[in-house]
Amino acid sequence: PRLLLAVDHEGGRVQRFRVGFSRIPAMRTLGRLHAEDPAKACEEAQAQGYTIGQELAAFGIDLCFAPVLDRDYGISAVIGDRAFDAQPETIVALARAFRSGLGKAGMAATGKHYPGHGAVTADSHHELPVDRRALEELHKDMLPFDALIGDGIESLMMAHVRYAAVDPVPA
């Protein structure tokens, strides 16, 4: 069987292919637009997803590691403007539209970083972040993931975080 080809290509500072590809803005721009005009923001999210899907598929990529479903608490430099917003409802609306665009282009989506990476400061590429919040707080971060899982999202990327209220082992 053919190898599955995947790429971390979500727009903004995490857009692995640049030469010959459209510049996709950070997803936070869609969150800001959503505050002013929700319908236009969802339309733009779908268009961005479609553009990413079309361009990646043209190069034989099967799976896009996007969208980010994390909530932005304003403390994680790693997540930051990669997140659509801090509000779960806004994240769900924009992520659904983005995924729809990917799907129209024949591209599978990956929700990340399950169960949520936005409430820790450490960069998980360099050290192990520890989220010490209570389980009830962690559940609030999972609302966007729950919604997209319910929709049938094709894959999830785990957060490289230890959730002290859940388990001593990182997700």
C-alpha cells in the first residue's frame, strides 16, 4: 500500500510549504473577523480550508494537520494566534467551516492538540508542559474536540502535555 503523506500546514507561522503555495494567515484573524461578522468569518474559514486542501492534494498530500482546536488563554506562545479564539463556540463554528473547505478539496482534517494545549506556558517542543487545572476546567477545553469528534473528524493529534488531574503520564 501507498504511504500516507501528512503535513503540519495550518497557516500563519505553521505553514510548512511556502514556495508556490498561497500564504494563509494565522487562524486568529478568522476569530477576530468572527467577532464582527460570524457569517463572513465562516465563509473565509471554509475558503482557507479549501485553498489548503487543493494545494496540498495537488502535491499528493493525504492529510492536513489542521485545524487547531485549542482555546487561547493568552499564556501559551506556542498556541497563541494559531487558535481561532478563546471561546469554544467560536472555535467550533470556524473549525467546522475550515474542515468543510478541506473536505470539499478531498483533504482529511486533524483536530489538535487534544485535549487542549492553550492553558500552559511551556513549549512542548522543548520541555514537558504540566497543566495543573482541575478536571472540570479541562473538560471546558475539550468542548471543541467533542463537537468535531461528533461530526466525524478524520483524526486527532494529541497534546504533548501532562494533565496532573488525570494521569502522571503525558497525553
